[in-house]
Amino acid sequence: MTFGETVLSVTMLAQTVRMAVPYACAALGGVWSERGGVVNIALEGTLLVSGLTAVAVHVATGSAAAGALAAVVAGGAFALVHGLLVARERVDAIVSGIALNLVAAGGTRFVLRSLYDSSSNSPSVAGFAVHVGGRASPAMSLLLRTLTDPLTILTVVATAVTLFTLYRTRFGLRVRACGEDPQAASSAGVPVVPVRVLAVTIGGMMCGLGGAALAFDQHQFQSGMSGGRGFIALAAVILSGWRPVRAVLACVAFAALDALQIVLQDQSRIPREVVEMFPYAATLASLVVIGLTRGAGRPPAGLGRHTEAA
């Protein structure tokens, strides 16, 4: 199979969709947080915390659904801490995000060792066992299982809910107002701090869904398994101009580059190390282009700003 045939294959499509789910969920979390005016680089830590929670609850209960629900709750709780520190206590958002990422990286290793006597990985879990009937090829079966996976479907639903809520509801208008001009929003009677904290928490819940998808896809939790996905998702948010659908599409593009690591692993002409660099190199190149051309949309004017009236 040639390079072009490999890239345009059903396997490539299936792997892209499968890998796009954690990216997309984290990006939706970033959109919610930053549309509300709170910079959030703690998406990486949120993926780790929620991923471990999903596996731990799955192991304890034998239920993938319970694990996914627990991951959403854990992601929201983790983001709530960031929201309170930044919006209420006025801690610098970058400092808070870095601190929470470090807590997540070290804390997940500590919990792994405490629960499973291993600081590297958890026991295996089944995740959502989606069965596809018929005599489809392995590649087509993988694609059908991915498209019908509950977490993939929930990611599509979360994207639609985010789009509708932010642009068609009063609460969404308040979130965007807090992100654009917190002083004016406060003067109009909008409780800026509670709205911002709630927006960050909702974003954390969506990011938690991505943590569950990441862990269930690997059928276990591995230390540091987020692998920079949270930061790439944040780059997708910037590339999209802080728009949810565009952010998800940017994540699909990054996931396609990530999927090359799998579908091209038998292409001996391409060094594996070069293939593994694709998503990160593309992220850096995209951000450089945006910086030089100002090609992304304008960020929320009140992003990172506080108001005395809040």
C-alpha cells in the first residue's frame, strides 16, 4: 500500500475519529473556560485526573458507565478548584494551571501506587464493549465501533450543547459577557465570579469525558498518558478563534496527524521518531503562523481580566 492509499484508508479514518475524542473534549473545556474569561492551561491535568478516576471506578464497580460518570464529576471538581483560585481568589491563571498540572502528574502516580502497587499503570479495564455484527473488514469494524462508542456520541452531543448554550441561551450570553467585559457585565447585574466558576466547571466536566475516553481507549490508565493532549487542545482553541465547532475540527486535524503514528508504523521509509513529531510540530507551526499573520479570531477581550465589582 502506498503512502497516499494508507493516509486515505478506512483505518486512517477510524484511528482519526478514535483519537479525536480526547482532544475535542479538552478543547470544549478550554472554550467554556476562556469564553468566560478564565485562562485554562490545566486541561492536561484534568485529563489525567479524570482518566484515573474513570479506571478506578470501573475497576471497583465493573461498570464502564459508572467510570465515565465519575470521570466527568472528577473533571468538574478539578476545574472547580482552578475556577475558584482564579476567579474568586484572583490567583494568576498561569500559576494556578501549572500548579494543578503538577499536582495531577504527581498525584495520579501516588494514587496508582496506593491503589494498585504500581506508579506506572493500572489494571486493565474493558471500557465500553461495542460489538459490531456482520462480516465487515477489520478496518471497517474498527470504524463502526468507534462511531457507535458511547463516548464518541457524547462528544458530538457535548459539541452541540456547547454551541447551543453559548450562543442561544441567557446563560451563554452571560458567560460570553464575562469573557468580553467583566466590568460591564457586573454593572449590568451579572454575578461575574459565580458565572466564571460555573463555566470553568462545565468545561472541566467536558474535559473529564475526554479523560475517560483516553483511558478506556487504552483499556487502562498509564502514568502521564495525556501526553500533551491538553496543551494541543488549547492550541486548537486558539486556532479556532475560541469557537466550539472550529475547535473540534482543529482537534480532528491534529488527531489525523496523531493517527499517522499508527497507520504508518509499517512504512519503513519513514522513521518512527519523525512520525511521532507530527502533531507537536504542526501545533507549533500553526501557532507561529497565527502569530505572524494574526489569522485566528480575536480572543475574548476580558480574558484574564478581573473586575473590582466582581
